[in-house]
Amino acid sequence: MTQPSIWQPLNHDTILHSVEKTLGKKLSNLLRHRNSYINRVYELEIHDSRERIIVKFYRPGRWTKEMILEEHQFLKELAAKEVLVIPPLEIKGQTLFEFESIPFALFPKKGGRALDEFGKDSWEELGRLLARIHMVGAIHQSSHRITWRPAVATQHHLEVLLKNDYLLPDFKKSFQHITEMFIKKADPFFSHHEFIQLHGDCHKGNLIHRPGEGIYIIDFDDMCLGPPVQDLWMLLPDIPENCENELSWFFKGYEVFRPFDRRTLKLIPLLRGMRIIHFAAWLAIQSKEAGFAKHFPEVGTARYWNELIKDLQEITYSIAD
């Protein structure tokens, strides 16, 4: 059964009015819905101008005000270092606003081309980009965001799933068992490694190329405190053993600015296990919303849980004791 939409207060008129009031500028009637399942994102246009802006309404209850402001601060710090990110607009000293208890932020529109494949030059450029992000991230030793290690992040995601009826009763015991075993076996491998502020969800979908400027990294929603390899592994086309060239090119760019601890490549299978559980928890949270089944018709079924548990078993049993 779906729950009443948390986005009910948002419509064409209320969005335009709230943004006009915040900006202090009149908008045209353009309101283009941009692709985003978690949040609500729209493209708007300044009246009598070609200037476009993006308004991002954050899903209520997913982040605290402090967590969102930490993301904005990180983006501002990166932009100040001329790292290719898109920081929020600051209006009267503020970057976070609210409409009907829904927090929102405004960003300048920056279009770009999606990156489907990386060549040698792109891998080196990515290396330099992520190293510069990590140089700023390394300054931060604490965070309002989650710490990305099994005993913290995965434990939290397990608790979310156990409290949600999205996890089918017939699979609850086996899922809990294998996840607790995964946490116990995997977490010690994260000790004694560097933990810094990260993008956290670095994959091709969060990269755009702007001609004459370079590769931008977008969508810092899943920013976290974790090992730098978290921002690398989802970009790789295969397991590290089959990505010798890609890693060589990436390290060449990355190590222009800071060293990369190659020992942390061994964390990648564990990070994959963490992501499997994380995504299941994400689906559980969204499952009560209208349209969920249309977007995710295969998930949550007995087949889905059976395959997920088998994947976790394969990863967990391969971890050395």
C-alpha cells in the first residue's frame, strides 16, 4: 500500500512562487522536471533572460539540515579550490531554504555530455579530479554524514531492512544471518586505513563533460566519511585484476596531487557487498511510494531476495578469516 505523497505541496505555481520569493527575481513559466527519484529537481528560467537555474527539493526525513549544509560547505570549499563541481547559489548568506517543511537549494544550470567510456586521458583526468576532492576531504576528520564501513553503515542498513516489511518474512532469518556474518568478517579490514570526506557515490552517471572545461562531478547526496577507494571502484569496468591499464592511468593522474594506498583495492569486494545491502535498504525506504512498482518491477520478490542472499554469501564466504 502506498503512502500519501510527501511531495504533495509541490506544483507548478508553488514551486515558481517559492523560488521567486527566495531569489527576489521573476521567473518565466518554464518548469522542466529533471530526472531524480530520491529528490525532486526542476529546471527554471529567469524572466526575460536565457539564464537557467536548477531547484533541488530534498526528500524530507532523509537528511538533517546539518547534513545538507555540510554537503553545501564541501561543495563551496571544492569550488574555491577550482575543482569542477557545481556549488549551490548563496543568497543573503544562505544556501538552504524551506517550503512547507521541504528543504531546497538552488544551483546554476550547467549542461554537459554524459561519459559512457573512458580512454587514457579521461582516466588520468578523473584521477586528478578525485585526488583534488580528496585533498579537501582529508581536512575533515569528523562528519554529520555516515561512516562508510560495515560496522556502521551496513549495520544501519540492516536495521532499516529488519524494521521494514519490504524484506519478505521467508527470507528475513537468512538475510539477517548472512549480513551479520558479512559485517563481522568484513569490518576489521577497514581498520588502519585512511577515512576522509568523500563523494561516496562516484559512478559514470554522476560525471559530465563540459567542452573547454573538463569533467565535472555532480550529486553529492551520498557524501560520507570513508576510504578513498570508495570513490574509485564503481568507475572500474571490471574487477581490479582485469583493470590494469585503467588503474595505471588513474593512479598517474591521482598521484600528481596525493598518494593512493593500493592496499585498499582489496576492500573493493567488501564495498560491493556493502552497496548491495545499501541499495536494498534504499529500495525498502522508497517501496511505499506511488509509482515504485512501475520503476522497480522485479525487486522485492522472492527471486530478488534469493539472488541477493546468494550474492552476499559468495562475497562473505570468500573473505579470509
